[in-house]
Amino acid sequence: MQEIKAINTVLYVALTILYFYQFIYIGVALAGNFKKKQAKPETKTLHRYAFIIAARNENAVIGNLIKSIKAQNYPADLIDIIVIADNCTDNTAEIARSNGAIVYERFDRELVGKGYALDYAFNKIKEAHGDYTAYDGYFIFDADNIIAPDYVYEMNKTFDSGYNVITSYRNSKNFDTNWITAGYSLWFCREAKYLNNPRMMLKTSCAVSGTGFLINSKIIKKYNGWQFNLLTEDIQFSVVNILDGEKIGYCADAMFYDEQPITFRQSWNQRMRWSKGFYQVMFRYGRDLIAMMFKKREMFVSCYDMFMTLAPATLLSIGCILLNLAFIICGASNFEVLKQIFPVAVKSILIGGLSFYLLMFSMGLITMITEWNKILGRADKKIRYLFTFPLFMLTYVPISLIALFKRVEWKPITHCVTTSVEELQQQYKQ
């Protein structure tokens, strides 16, 4: 039975070593809380931007996003808003136009997905202006988002400092709706504070996540539009840019609010797509990331970090559980052997499950403590959903396993939270 214990120990130690760098990130971020915050130098140039918004049947929320863009403390004549009404069957296009956006309607039932809609928009911009560089940069947003009044102003500072791709702080409009929305919200706040923030502090590359990022028009010109169409086009875009030597930046002072899925079915479908998309990116670029780690020393951390982000850690955890179950099944034919194997294997499974719960709870707790004032929700719900956060993360286990074999397609998610930025902040103002 010592062999079973040894195998389990090796597996758990290996997982700890592989992801230990993320604990270092937490330490770096926490240490940064005690340092005196240095003000960013004032921007030398106020750049010209376009917001690109892919929207499919988003008539309930598109107006609020456009209004939050128009309410920026940034020169209005330097911002254009471009909406791609993508295969819409409602009045999204009319609402967007009535709120002052440039609208392109796209109808294509074969090339479905955000990536194709973005490429369509960039092609339209090129047709209208002769080049992608009519704007200095492009903000990529989803229709359900809303942005804080100083969002563009803060992002412009980071853009002006030399970063060609910049992500921002992803907060949530509906944290305290239920345990599902809270699970998403806490994870995204953790991603901002304890992944992208320390990456920026250590001057390694960050990663864009879904929405709320800025791209230099030179990058769009380099790739001749948007050529990233896997199920997780954001991660594909991040990986390709990192492999090309681009260092993705992060602006902690630029905050936007995202709407999270409310039902478990919606969440299941969305995270199934994410999991499948991560596999797609790993299979396509994993070998290149490993090769680049050793080809260019200065890119080792960025490539290793991105490789481990793509790596199916959940599958490795499932593998540990299945291995112990296999030990039990193999010993079932001999009762004396089973008596020895069963307690060791079950103990390992229980310890693994408890360790996962405590790890996720600790991550959630640290995030909740430091980001308490940023997370918009009632105090009692913030505390309650700390305990369900590990359970939300645990639901990734079956999702990751099924996504490995299931054919997954992009499916739209209905958005209905129509709260404005001002209403959100006022609602939970102490």
C-alpha cells in the first residue's frame, strides 16, 4: 500500500510545484498593497479610439453600454462607437443607432461567433477609411458591459506608455444574484488582482479575458483584421501575441462591469465552450509555447504562465481520483487486498477534495478581503458566497471531462441586467 501512497504524493506534489508560481503572484500582489502607490505620469497624447461591440439580440443592454461610453471624462470627438448587430432578430441595431453608434448589420449563419463579427467590423472600418490605422486603438467590448466614467482616461495612460495590448479590471453587475454569478465574479476579480496585476508588476505578459481590452491599430493591421476564431478567441489572441513577442499590459485603474450567467444551464454551456476552447488553443499552440520558453529566456515566464493557464489542471485532478478508483476496482477481486487498498484510496480522494475546497476558499477569501469595496453586493451575501465559491469551481470537473470528448458550438447567452454604472455604485454605497 506504500506504493499507492507514494503515487498519490508524487501527483499532488507535482501539481503544487507546477502551479506554485501563482502563489508567488499572490505574494507580489499583497506586497504591492503596502507600497505607496505611484501616480502614473500624465498622458502626453489623447489618442483616438473606436469601441467595437459585437451584439446579438442585445436590445435590453446595448443602450446602457453606449451611454456609459458617451459619459466618459475623455474628449467625445476622439471616441467612435461601432456596433456589429450580428445575426440579430430584434431591434438591437435600431437602439444602437438611436444612441449614436455606427452600426453594421451582419447576417451569416455559417460563420458564427464573436471572432467573425469582430473581423467583419474591421473589414468595414478598412473599407470606410482605407486602413485600420484611422484609429490609434480599438476597445473590444461585449454588449452587456458598462464602463466606469474614467475608463478610457486611465486606459489611455497605459496605452501611451507603450503597451499595444491592454486588459483591465473585470468587475460584475450582478455579483449577489446567486451562487453562480458570485462564483464568476469572484474568479474574475481574482484574475484581475492576483494574476494580471502581479504580472504587470513583474513586467511579464498579462492575458486578455473575453472582453474589456484595448488593441493598438498596428496589431490589427499586422494580422489584417481579426483572425482568431477558436471557441476562446481571447485566449488564442493572447497566446499568438505572446508568441510574437508582444507584452500584454494591464490597467488596474480602468474598471468595467460584466453581466454573469444566472442559471446553471447557461453557465454550463458557457464554461463548456471555454473548456473546449482552452483545449483547442492548447493543442494548436502548446508545443510552440514550450519551444519558446527555451528559445528566448526573456519570454520563459510569459510562455510558461500561459502554458499552465491552458493546461487542463482539472483533468489532472480527475486523473488522481480515477487512479484511486482504479486501485479499488483492481483490488475488488481479492477481499484481503481490498481491505488494505480501500481505506488508502478513499482517504486520498477525500484529502484531495478537501484540499481543493480549502485552496479555492483561501483564494476567494483573500480576494474578497482585498477587493471588498470593489465587489458590489450586500455584505451578508459576500460572506455567504465565499463558502459556495469552491463548489462553483468544483463544477468545472465534469465540464472539463465532458468537453474533452463533446462537440461544442458557440451559443448566445441572454442578458437582462439593465443597471447603469451610477445605479450600481449607488445601490451598494455605504
